[in-house]
Amino acid sequence: MVERALLALLLATASALAHANGPSSVAISDRAIWPRPLNSPESFDTASRAEILAFGNALADSEQMSDADMQARLRTKSFDHASVERVRAKYWQRLTAGYLAASAHCANGAAFCMKVDNQADFVKAARTFSVGLDSEYRNWFVHAGAFHRTYLNELLRLAALFPRVSSEVDTYSSREIDGSALPDRTFLLTFDDGPSAPGSTTDQLVQTLRASHLSGTFFTLGPQLQSRLQHSGSSAIADTYRGMCVGAHGWQHRSHATWADWEDSVTRSIGLVRANVPPSFVPLFRPPYGERRADSGSFFDSHGLYVTLWNIDSQDWNEKVNADQVKQRVLTLTLLWRRGIILFHDIHPKAQVAVPWLHDQLNASGIQWMDCKALIP
């Protein structure tokens, strides 16, 4: 028993370190370099085509590298070739679909509007993508090249470690939702690790969301929610989350891939939400760090739950990234992916800065902020 406990502790520690170490650098954007306003669906599509091509160019370049060179670039101790190839193939499919949607209504002479009918056409366009030295988009192009190379490193690092270290980069079963299947121009706001102390960041963020007529899904940790319940009571908590959705994030913020008691963590944290916030409860579980067991699908199915991952990481949890950088990064990633689940944290103040700014920036662009209740299939 002691040996088993020690082994579980070592595995959990290794998993936590793999997450905590993270990539050596994080992609930071600066939307001020983009020379045109995002004030219409057409302008959103123009900027979206540009970001899709720039990321595709970085993806194509990465395919020219050997596994050894790629592993050195990503600075990982292991490199799962099959996982990296699977993730690359998935991105080519998503990029092609996104580009076709973004170019469906191109006017004559519209920027970044190349003739693309299928994935082969898009890959060819991405490989040769460039912007002239005298173009008004030249400064953006130089900046975008660095951003997307760094961002791709973030993603391929996760792919290289998967499935030894599970994450949001791939899914295991139909019980897992990562945001890639949402309708075009549709985004869901999600917030982890709360609730915060009464009257602080969670409450302030909910008020900010209501003021912008937005809803969000909050993934609560058992002890934090329990503390609020003891302080304020269930009626007050239900009122705090009024109009929002509440799922669970576990009883402890630790890897649910290596923790022997992960099933109890899920059922306890879900049960606490279901019992005390019934109007806002949704049967959604978000694993800390995105880490869960490969064979966990049947467990979630038997409990009527869905694992909710994300495809846009705001990095608001990262101490090296400030609130302005968070909002700039998320805006660029909404243009790139055109749909998805955005990861924020309501225990940090950055989301309260980023969300209303994003709402204002994208207000005329034709995107939809998803009603949190609409996510469940």
C-alpha cells in the first residue's frame, strides 16, 4: 500500500510539473499593428483569413523538421510522433474549413483572398504565404510570423507529450467537448477555479458579464464553493450565479489522470453544485490542467456528464502575461479559430478587463457569444 501511494504521488508530481513548467515562451499579440478596424463581418473575415494563412504557414514549416529537431525546439523530454502528426492533420482540416468560411464572400480584390477549393489548395496557399515589402500589412505579417510560430510551439508541445500527459490538445471520446465543433463565429466564455471570496473577482466578473448581456460557464472547485456556502448560504450563491452556468472543476486542483480518487472528486464536486446551485447547474466537468484518463469516457457517460475542454487559452492564469496581453491574444485566436471555448479564470482580475474589451471589439463583427445553456449536445 505504501509503495502504491508513493507511486501515485510521484506520478501526480510529474504531471503537475509538466504543466507548471509549460512552454518556454507564450504567444503575445498586438492588434494595434493590424491596419484596419474590425467593424463589420467583412473586416472580421479579412483579418481571419490573414491569421489562418499565417498559422498555416507556421504549421507547414514545422512539417519540414525532423522529430529530433522538433523535440529540441519544443524542449520536451519525450516526443510522440503519432500524436503530433494527428494534431497537425486535425489543424489542417480546421484551418481549411475556417479559411473557406472566411473567404466565402470575398469581394473582387479583397485582401488575403486566394482561390481555395479544398484542403490541398489551402495547404499550398499557406506554404507560400507572404506579404510584399510595400504592403500596408507588412508590419502585421512580420509580427504574425513570430506570434504563430510561438503559438504553434505551445500546441505542438502539448501534442508531443500526449497521451503520456493528457491535455486539451486532443480528445478521447464523444463525452469530451473542446469547442472545435461549435458553429462558425460562435464562442463560449468559461471561467475556472472559483468562486473567489465574497464580493471579489467572481462577483465582479458576473456583474460585468450581465452588464454586457453575456453568460459564462463557471467551473467551481469543491472547497471554494463549500467555503462560500458556509459564509453566505445556498440562496446567496444561487443569486451570485443567476443567469450563468455552473459546472465542476473537481474537489482538488490536481491531475485527474493520476489521482486514485479522481472519480470521487468528480462526483463530490458535481453533487455540491447540483444540490446548491440548481438553476445554474450544468452537467459539465472540467479536469484541472485538462488532464484526465484515456478510459474515463464510460465513467462520464454513466453519470450523464460531459468533459469540457477548450481550444482558446487566454493565459490569464500566467503571471508573465498582463491583462492587456490577455485580451490581445484572445482576439487574435478568435480570428484564427473562428469558433471555440475560451478559457479564463474568475479568481484572477484579468478576465474582467479582457471580456468587456473583447465584446466591444467584436460587437459589429458578426460573431455570437454562446448562451452557456446551449453547449450540452
